Amino acid sequence: MDNTPSGAPEVRFIKRLVTVLTATMIAGLLVIIALFVIRFREPAPLALPETLDLPQGETAQAVTMMPERILIVTESGRILVYDRAGRLSQTITLDP
């Protein structure tokens, strides 16, 4: 006679299942951590110059940054084009 309990194969299966699921979760967690490390190691986005002087009476409504230019849309309907050093290089007036 076999002295093993009748549920032994099921218990072994559940133990293996829990072990495999635990290993899968640990591997997934390591992948997520690796992705965070890789993502945050990328260079920072384009930075604004230390000073960016708007013309008198203008208020910025939107800012768009490109590698070589910074565009500022003002509330008065003008687009101010700055170079990366922060100097105003062009002004475009939008039609109402």
C-alpha cells in the first residue's frame, strides 16, 4: 500500500504552478525595472535658455521647442521665433 495522501499529485501540481508563477512575476518585475533604467538614462529633453525675453506687453500662450528654434505663440496672435541662445530672430503676425 502506498502511504501518500490521495491529494498528493494535485498538491505537487499546485506547488509547481505557484513556483512557475512566482518566477514569472519576478522576471516581469526585473524587465520593468530594466526598462525604467534604460528610459531614464536617455538624454533630457531640450532645455529652455536661462533668459527668454518677450516683447513689452506680450504674454505667452503656447511654447513649442525644436532642436534649433523656440516658437512662442502670444495672446495677441503673434508667433515669436527665438534661436536656441534665446535671441528673437523673427516675428510672425497671425491673421484674425
